[in-house]
Amino acid sequence: MQEASALLSLAAVFAVALVSPGPDVALVVRTALHQGQRAGLLSALGLACGILLHGTLVLSGVALLLSRTEWLFELVQVGGALYLGWLGIGAVRAWWRGSAGPRRLDGELTPSLFGPWLRGVLTNLGNPKALVFFLALLSSLVPADMSLPGKVACAALLFGLSLFWFSLLGLTLGRPLMRQRLLQVAPTIDFVCGLVFLLVAVSIVGRLLL
């Protein structure tokens, strides 16, 4: 009963966090808009895999060890900030090109079979704030003495909810008719998404410098 209650609480809190704007949402929006439903679904799967890995690291205790190893955690944060900053610059460049010329769906996203999935994995893993979030979330809602099947259920819950939400987003925005409607505001979407990536990257660097 205690484990079932913990899972329900985890599902409720995590669902609210999922729909909040952030780098993960921005990535799915850009990918689905520029490359369509299939790429949007692949990026959704990549994000869900990243979240599953984050959850597994926390539930196994590895993430706590990482967060307490100051130099290693700082190295992870620097790498994450650089990657998110690179995504942000690419999105802003796409905005600049779209505003200066004919509107088209290219968006600095190189077409490839596994590219959208890999970007999803790296975007989630490259955000150190996600690691801190999962540490706080799971340590506060998951009992320390939870059984192994209970922990597996927690990881599966995180994966399932994130895959459902991001896939729904990718499917909706990647529909041909929706993409055509959004084409007129594609540069604005690129700019907003780029701004999200850059703001997160700057906030990470700012925390390291303080």
C-alpha cells in the first residue's frame, strides 16, 4: 500500500513537471515542426530514454554519489551547458534565416535516422538541472526501503509518462496540416526554443561561477 501510494504521488508530481516548458519540450516542438512526426516520435523516445537513465541513476544511488563528487558534477554541468548552448545557437540561427528570407522548414536540424533520438537523449542528459530535479523528486517521494520491484515500477512510470507526453506532442505538431499552419510562425518558434536552450545554459554557467 505504501509503495502504491508513492507511485501515485510520483505520477502526479512528475506529470506536472513534464508539461512545464523547458529544453525537452522545446526540442520536441522544433523537431516535429521541422522534420515531421517520425522525427518528433524519435526525439520523444530519446527524451524518455534520458529520463529513464536519470531515474535509474537516482534509484540506484549513483546520482547521489555523482552530485557529491564536486569536480565531476561540475564537469557534467559544463558539458551540459555547452550542448544546450549549441542547440540554442542553432535555433537562433534558424530564426534569423527564416526572418530574413523565404519561410521553409529546415531549422538547422540535419536529417538522419538516429539523429532525433540522439538529440533527445543528449538534451535530457545534458541538462544537470534534470539530475537535481530527479534527486529531489525521488528522494522525497520514494521510500528508502522500497523493494526492487517497486523501484523498477518507478523507473517504468517515469519512462512511460514521458514517452506518452512527448509522443503526443510530436504527433500533434508533426501532422502535415499542423506543420503548414505553423510554417508562418516557424521563425518565432525557433527563436523561443533557442531562447529556452540559451537561458538554461546561461543559468547553469551562472551557478557554476557563483
